[in-house]
Amino acid sequence: MLNIGARIVNTSRMRTIQATRSYATKGAAPVTLKNHKYTVHATAAGQGRKGEVKSLDGDTPFSLHLAMPKAMGGKGEGTNPEQLFAMGYASCFLGALQMMAGKTGKKDAARNAVIHTTVHLGEAEGLGGFGLAVDIKVEGVEDEELIKAGHEACPYSRALMHGAVVNVSKA
């Protein structure tokens, strides 16, 4: 199992990525999109981490009740954003790994892959407030170059390694 853990720390003028094994491109510009192949919309309402989230897109719209985890003083009686992020990242990384295995003629090498993600929420050094750190463990794949290629192709990894364009406006 290869452990790829990245911690992103933002400072006023630079982004530093510290990792057990970092495949980040130094000095890379944020990822920009040439087009939009898929778009999803989500809404959060209520009391933030004690509210509701929903997505009405596609054939299977769904909603979830959010709750603070016990570790943060909550009752833990619902889903929290870090769980959603960890699940999305694991799924995306697995898809990218399998895609790269197919492109490099190593489809069998990723057939039994299982991705384990751990998302840590804590105080951001030098910024105040909260930040995230992510640990990824790839089970069932021995080829480190393939794991690296999957990491480099994964949109979640790209957003964390290079940054993403985020537009915030009033609705």
C-alpha cells in the first residue's frame, strides 16, 4: 500500500504542499477549464453544519441532514461535509486510477483497487480558522507509477495540488 498524504497550507502569497510522497507540480497555476463536461448544483441551508444539503440534478436527486461530528462537540447524528468530501475524493481517485490503468495498458493492475481516504479538519497554520489535510491509501495496486498517474489525473487531486478557480457571488 502506498500512502499519499498531502497537506495544503495557504500563506498570503504562496501555496506549499507538504506530503509523505508529493507529486505536486511546483509553481503551477490554478486549474482552468476549457469546457464543462458535467455540472452539478448543490444547496446548503439551515444552520451550516447542522443544516440540510441537497442536489436536485440528474435522475437521482437526494438530500442529507448535516450534523456536527462528536469530535467537534456535536451529537454525530448526521453526515458532515468532511465525510462527503472523503467519499467523493475516494471515488474520483479510483476512477482516475482505473482510467490511467486502461490508457497505459495496465487495466488488470487496478482491477481490485480500493481507495481509502482520510480527511482531517483542523486549525490552519498561519491562517486561523480551519483547513483540511488528506491521506490517501491505495490498496490492491503495487505499481507506484500507476498510482502517481492516477493522482495526477484525479480532478480532486488536481484542485488540491494546483488550486481551482472559485467564483463567489451574491445569488
